[in-house]
Amino acid sequence: MSNERNAGRKPVVTDEQLSTIKERHSNGESLVKLAEEYGVTRQALHKRLNEKAAKPVKIDWTVNGELVTTIEADFKKKNLVIINYAAQMSKLPFGYENNPDWRCFTEALESKYLEGQGVDGPGTLLLTDGEKNFPLDKVKNIFIDGIDEVPTFEFKRKDLLIARTDTDGFQMKALTDDRRFFIKSQAVISGIRMRDWAVEIIASDVARQLGIPCVQQHYCRFAFGGRTWDGVYSRNFEMDGYAFLSFESLIGTKLLSTKDDEFIRMGSIDKLQWCAGQISDICGVEYENTEGYMLDLAVLDCLIGNVDRHTRNFGVFFNSNTGEYSIPPVFDNGMGLFEHDYYRDEYKTFDEAMNNVYVAPYGEDPFEFLEELNRHFHLKDIYSPSEINYPDTLHTPFALEYERRMHDLWLKLD
């Protein structure tokens, strides 16, 4: 019996000894023999082991070395005590949820497991019992059962943000319940399931190689109405108060348009710099940054043959928390490598197929445009890799030929 002075009989077996006993017992040693060795009864030792197992687990959730949340999880009672240290929602393990229940907790562990499979997750789990760290593979094995390596996200009609494309088809988009991930299904055009999800993954990987800020996309399955589609998922930037403002909406405030004769008559570099200047003037962002952003877009679109860089999928971020504008990462890169054209199988030659490939909003052949960009900006001084490696994802002849030719062109740039 202890008292206020912490006097009285101390436990015969210390916590350190108990950890050793637990390990030896799990390796097959008899509890009776272990009790005799440490001078306690088998019943007392069994009780101590159960008390140790029932002790709440402390979880430090860190992001880039910064402690953002401490969780004390009682696995016996399924209770949580949460302390948040960061204001950015995307960093927190439960996002907008102020009073997470046990289901939220297990889902956070599941998301951490998915991060280990390639998800751009918000942080790093460190599970401790006050003495040790439990590695992530033990979290996976102990707390998470039956998680597929390729995640499937299931949605109902109320969850869908949009279900149509600009062409004769549909593409579903949705947010997960915790708003942490943005999910996009493959486009289906004239009954043909496109592999635009694969192009998204290729584009984000090429951007990573070049150091271009890009929304990193990961393969998933999109389930809706009893059917399943291929798709991609990425982090939801709105978690941290960012709203995307399209270039079209920005120049609309000045009654300008890329359909005006003045813009159409410009040369390609003049068009790029005009767009950069408009973003800089309207939003107060340094021109050097806006020009770099427009160049990133143009280079990446050339390298993957993206024909869908319309004025609604590039622009700026506005942060409602800070009231500031900033350059967003590149996104919406799926309509490239001939996945924009569902008649591609009818083309007889690569050159014939290339008649429908151009870089918007410049209207330029991507090979010629990349060379023009290089003459003006000296791309190898900006983007370090001398060689680009395309992920082995698409296998159609024209896509492979496009990748080969772009790879060779990039090598030749000086």
C-alpha cells in the first residue's frame, strides 16, 4: 500500500524486468519458471503483465519532425485523449473532427498504413508506451486488418462533387468523409474507359523528377452504385484554407479573355509572359514566381502531351486564413499521351495521331514548343535532371513512341 510520501513496499519486478519477462514468455518460456526466477507468484506476475498490456498508449503525431498532436489511446476502454499543437488542419490526424471517436482513431491508423503504401499522408506515427517506440509495421499488423494495398473509396450520390466531363462522357470526383483526400475516377468517354488516371500518375512522377510542384497522384479504385472504376487520389489542399481561383476568373475581373484577337495574335512566349503578368498584377504575386509557374505548366504539358490545359485548371491559391495569394501546385494532367482521344486506335501512324496533340493555351506542337521554350529559358539551367524516366504505366504504341521521342529530345537540349 502506497501513501502520499510514496512509502511502502515497492513492486518486486520493475518495469524494465517486466519487459524482459514479457519478451521471454512470448518466446516460449514458462510463466511459472519466470515467476520463480524473479521471486514472485505466478498469479502476481500474470496480473502485472495484464496491467502493463492495458496501459494507455501514447502516440506522437509528427510532421517533418514537428510534433503536431499527442494522442493517449486506451485500447481496453477505447478512449482517447487528444492534444493538438498545430493550426493547419491537414497536419492533424483527425482534420476537422474536434471530438474523434474510436472509429476515427482506427481510420487514422489505416490512413497511416496507406501512406506506407504510397499515400501522401499528413505525418508520421510514433507509438510509444513510455519506454519504447513501436515500428510502423507493428501498427499495421496489430491494429489494422484487411487493408488492401490498392485502396478502394466507396461513395454515394450525395458525396459526388461532379459527374460530367466537357466532352461526351463522365468523370466522378468526391472527397472522403474526413475531407482529407480528393478522389477522381477515370473518365469514360463514348463508353470507353480512359486511362487518364495513369497519365495523372506519370505526370506527377515526371514533375517530381524535375522539381516542379505538382499534386502527387496515387492509384486507387472508385466505387459507386455497385460498380468500380480506376482512379487517383491526392491530398485535399482545401484542408488548410486554400481556395483555387482559376485564371479565367482572374482575367474576367479585367474583362479579358484568351479568346481575344490580341491574345491569339501573340507568339507563344509572349502568351506565356502575358499570362504570368496578369496573375502577378491581379494577385500581387512576384512576377518571377508567376512566370516560373507558367513555365512549369508548359514544360510538363509538353513532356506528357497534355492537351487539356484550359484557363480553368491553372490560376492561383487564395488562403482564407492569411488573406494571401500564392502559386498552386500543378494539377489536372490526365488528358495526355493520347488518352484525350478515344479514336486513337484508328490512327495508322504516329504522325497522324500527333495532328490532334497541341499545348494549350498556345496551340503549339509540344516538340516544337519545348525547343522554343529551351531557346528562351535554357531549361537545363532550371530543371536539373539530364534524363527523364517515364513510369512503365502506359503500353499503347503511340504513348510509348511519344515518351521515347520526348526522352530523346530532352537529352539533346542544351
